[in-house]
Amino acid sequence: MHELASVRRLLIVEPCEDCLRLIPGLRIAGWEVDTCGLDAALSHPCDVGLIRLLPQHFDQPQRIKDLITRSQTEWIAVLTADDLRRESIGDFVCEWFFDFHTLPFDVARVQVTLGRAYGMARLRAQGAGYSAAAEHQMLGESRPVRELRRLLSKLAPTESPVLIRGETGTGKALVAHLLHEQSQRSDQPFVSVNCSAIPEHQLDFELFGEEGDTHPGGSPRKPGRIEAADGGTLFLDELGEMPLDVQARLLRFLQDRYIETAEGRVPVDVRILAATHIDLESAIRKKRFREDLYYRLNVLQVGTAPLRERHGDLALLANHFAHLYSQETGRRPRNFSQDALVAMGKHDWPGNVRELENRVRRGLVLAEGRQIEAFDLGLLGEEEISSSMGTLDEYKSRAERQALCDVLTRHSDNLSVAAKVLGISRPTFYRLLHKHQIR
């Protein structure tokens, strides 16, 4: 038997006669349709909303904005062509609605728009579900993310050190947070130290504390981050940037589990997590990282996948960030145009999730239309990609010119040899030089 499709709930607010005539066809297409007035709209949960905009709504747009903001779904406006010509109405509709239809309805287009709105609403719902604790959630359903979640569930309850490896921007700090939150130390401190962000001469003091003034009335000793994490977890980010002298002291602490101070030994119970994007094995060979410390910290290992390998997660992450950062701009979360989605799919994401987050943030600020476009994200759209690539003849012409320049660099004193190297006759060689305006 085929599994029944999930019910798609449509709410029509302030339904007009044209709207009511749509209902039988929509129900045949699988929609569960309900109707109500504006005041009751929030008490009717739905996947997609269709609202007939009336003159009083244009006079009090805040009521519409409140409905859209609080309902957390996609809304489609229904209005007349004359309404759309009124001052500022077009901007209002484009800013707040997923799409709009003018009366009378194009029924086929309504069906398509509702389907697209439903798909976007599902993405929005996933993002909203994650965002309850968005800072420490691992978004995505790709195979690398699912496998990573399973691995973390196994490693988190242990007390062993974990080395987290991966490219910049792949969420190594997030992995550390999750390991702590799923551990038996979750109700104890989580202390993070970025070894590359603290000057080398201060990192020792930050980790192990700073002795106070021994004179009467002098300042007391200042404990370091290791002591602050007592009972909990210490996360050493950018471990590969740690100076060798601090590495040596960290190794002693890992062996002894106490910190030597002027007043005596301070025992500390802490679990160590460390992260790096550099090749530690290469750093060991170059005498930049201690091999004994490496083996102390590399008891368990976790790898974070780059965004280009997380197939299927891109749209979910982008929509999540669009929802998250829309609060900064005070504007309704925008959707991404098809061109923007294609451009994101073709981008290599060298900065990984962090780059995606920053580009979406930029897109929300720069977008002027109803949707975020590729150029708002700083990416090339389909048309720009096509124009930048050029035709096949243009490719051939550029390659031809490059070949001439290369051969002239080596054999400019003997054009006969240059022509022979290219496998062409001397007259053809001269003709090509003239064609490309060389020499």
C-alpha cells in the first residue's frame, strides 16, 4: 500500500466569493481548508495562509504584520490590481508575503504557489524547531551529520580527551559544546580558550593563572581557565597555535592533574576537548607541536565535514540563518530565489557553515525585493555565470592567444621554430599573430 501523504492545512482569512469558489478544487488536490476572519486567524493552525487584503488592512498594516510574525508560516496575499497600484502597497506586499495573487484568480498558478509556499513552510518549521537552542544544535540531515551525531552520543559519556579536526568554519566549537552537554559533566562549567586569539605571552597566564604579589597587602593569585573549568570541561580551540612552552606545561598538567603554584599544588578535575584545523602530524615533523602531547589529547577523534560534502543541508541551514538573523534587521525572514539557491549550490564554500551564515546575514541586509537574490549573497547568478564563462569560440580564442604568447616567450628569436612547436605552418603562424594583435 502507498503511504498516505501528510495533510496540508490551508487557512483562508477574510474569504471573498472568489476565494470560496477555490475551496472544492483545493480539497480535491489534497488541501484541508479552513476559513475565518482576521481576529481569529491565530487560533487556527495552518501550514499555509491565504488572506484577502481589504482597505482597512492597508490602513492598519501592523495587524497583518503581527499575524504573519506570530504565525510562523507562509502567507499569500489576495488583492485587486487597483489595490496593488496604491502607494506603498506593492512594497508592503513584497516585504511581508511569500507571494500574491490579483483577482480574478489564475487557478493553475494558485495551485503552484500554494505548493511552493507549503515547501518553504516545512523548511521554516524545521528551522524554528531547531532554533529553540540554535546556538548548540547541529542542523542537517545529510549522512555526515547523522553519522557525527551518532558518534558524539557514544563519545560524550566517556571521560577521555577528544581531538576535533576539520576545516575552518565546520562547527568544531559546536561539537565541543555538544560533547559537554551530553556528558555527565553537563551541569558543571564549560570553559573555552581560543589559543590563536590570545597573545603567546599571555596564554600561559590565561590557562594556569597568575601569581599574585607576595608582599603584605599585595594582590592575590588570579586562577586560570583550567581551574575555572574544575569539575567540567575545558575546550582548547585552535590547539595547533599553542606555543611549545605552554604545550610542555599542559602536558605536565595532563600527567599530574594538578597545577603548581607558589602556595602549593591545586588539584583540578577537568575533561579536555581540543580542536584544530591544521595538520598536527605535519606540525610534529616540523617540531612545532609536541608528539607526546598529541598522543595525550588524541585518545578519541572526531572529524567535522565541510559544507560541500553535506549534500542536502544547504537550504535548511540557509533558511535557518535567514530566520535567526531577520530579528536583527527587524524585517520578516526572506526566502531565497531559485537563482540564489542555484548559486549557493554551485559555490564551493571554502569558509563552510560560517561563510554561509555570514553571506545570509549580508543578504538579509542588502535584499530589496521579496526574496534574497544571488547578488545579495555576493554570489554569481545563472546569467552572470553564463556571461563570465563565454561561448566555446571565446574559449578557443583565449586558448589560441595563450598558446601564441607561451611559444613566443620561449622562441621569440626563431619564429620558424615557434610555428613548428605549435604544429602549424609559418604563414598560418603570422596570420594568427595578426589576428590576435601580437607583435
